[in-house]
Amino acid sequence: MSITMTESAASELKKHKEAVQATPDMFLRVKLVAGGCSGHEHRLFLDKEYDETKDTRLNFYGEDLVVDKKSELYLEGATLNFVDGLEQRGFHLDVPMAKKTCGCGTSYQF
């Protein structure tokens, strides 16, 4: 399994989907793209386009998470969590395969 999602992230995802009135076929997609100060950054967005030849679908606590196979190569062992603290609030992706991250923690170098 390339990536995991914590129970708190799944719970927040469910709340978000309800708030935006997402259709039942929508899921969270995690995608790595070129950019950011370290070379790659992740995108999290609701999607409903799924291609079993190009994507991997995972289910955590009743919520589907989809990763394209190219991004999956770099997200081995990654964990998607939801942080709700004084200094940070939101989804946080921990990517252990990253050799370097930028100061804000949203950009990676592999």
C-alpha cells in the first residue's frame, strides 16, 4: 500500500464533502505535480474520474482516496493526516521518501 489516511483525515474529508455537497461518486485524489521550491508538490482535490489502469483506489474509514500510479511511486509510506492545532490547521501529507522539503513543508525533492 503506497499511502495511508488517518482516521482524523477521513473524518475531516467526510465533513468537507458534506459541506460542499459532493456527489456520492466523488473521492479525494492525491497527485504529485512539478513545482514548488523543492521540485514537486502535492495536490489534494475532490474528483470522480477514476481509471483502474492508471489509478489506485484505497478506502480508509469509509472514505476513498485515489492516487495515480505515477504519483504512487513517490508516495510509498506516505501518511495523510488532518492537523487541528494553534499553529496549523488542515490536511498534512508526510512523505518519508522525500530527500528534502521546503520550509513550508508542501514541496519535496526526491
